[in-house]
Amino acid sequence: MHFVKLSNGKKPVKGEWQISDDPEVIATWTGNKGLLTGTVNGIVAVDYDGPEGLELARQEFRRELFRCLIRTPNGLHVYTRMPNFPVPNAVKVQGKPKDLRSDGGYVLAAGSKVRGKVYEYLKGYELRSVEDLPVFPEYWLPPKKEVHVQAIDDNDPFHRITRARAWLAQAEPAVMGQNGSKKFFFCCCRMFQMFELSMDQAYALIHEYNARCVPPFSVKELLHKVEDAAKAAKKGQ
């Protein structure tokens, strides 16, 4: 499992993402640690927040879905397995006190402490393996925005941007230690090679994609990769 080193609160140490899946390295960390969510660990975490969130969890409780539970200082985390469809990070899903953590996110792992209160597994609901987790149900997704479809010329810049955004939405996030830099550059190149975007258009979309990466690239790194991708496209690489 991949974790990110945190301070004694909920933020990465000095704002930098130090990620590891090595138990010996993780054992040396002081402070808290965050369990990475999304594709990297195959987990989508559902966060029921506050008294209203706990009441909602009781209403939505299904033994087949609530197999891995962590009591938090203010509510409950439910771990589910990443499905074969995209799951966004979201807050107040369907207007309820329920948040989702997926690609590019993390939740405080069991054993972490915030203001003296411990994040801990409920007895009998510990995480044994990702394969044992229930698959995240599609009906828990945030509602889709209504889309009005109309015929658009394939050469229309707006249409190319829409197609490029849809392509990036299904692309796996770049993850440090898993050829993340190479995968990120590949996505940058596709913006020019497949969709013939301008620099500004490509940068805007890659910036959106970058939010799902683990950890996100800095603005300087992002701009550098987009510029290199544009140069590569001009050379026909």
C-alpha cells in the first residue's frame, strides 16, 4: 500500500509529498500518514462527516458495502474498491454530509491522531486486502451534469478541447515511483498530437489532469513538460 508522510495534522510535511510503499521506510515516519486513494491503491474512501454524516451512514448501512470502517474524530470512513469507471473527488455528494476521496487524494490512515483523537478501525471491520473490499457502487456517484448534445464540426477548437478533456478524464493519474513522469509527458504529448491544441489550451487541460496526479507536479514542472511536448509534436516525434 502507498502512503504519504504527513505532519501531526492532515497536511504533507513541509507541503511536500513523500510517498512510499516500503513498510520499513513507513515505519520510520513520525507523525501521521495518509493512505493514498484512487488507482494507485485501488481504494475509494467515503467520508461521512459529523453527527449528520454518522446518521446518514446508519441509514445507508449495508453489510456487503460497509466491510472496512474507520472511526474518525468527527465521523466515519468507509473503504471501497476502485470500480472500472472514474470516481471523482467530491464533497457533499448529492447534497449530503458525505465526501469522496479518489485519484489524487488521500485519507488519514488508521493510527493517525488529530488533536489527541485517534483514527481507528472498528473491531471486525479492519482492512485485510483490497480484493476483499466491495466495489464502489455507481449509485454513490455525484449526479452528472446535464449535457446538451449538438452537432459540432470536428475541426472546431471547442470540440477538440472537449474531446481532449474527455480523454484525460479516463487517463490514469501519474504516480511517483510508477513511471509517473513518463506517463505525465505522454499525456502532454497527446494534447498536441491527437487534438492539435494550442499551448494555452493544452496547459489548461493538463493543469486539470495534474490535480489527480500523486503528487501533483509543480507549476514550473508542468509548464516545462507541456513546452517539451509541444516541441516534440512539431518535430513529429
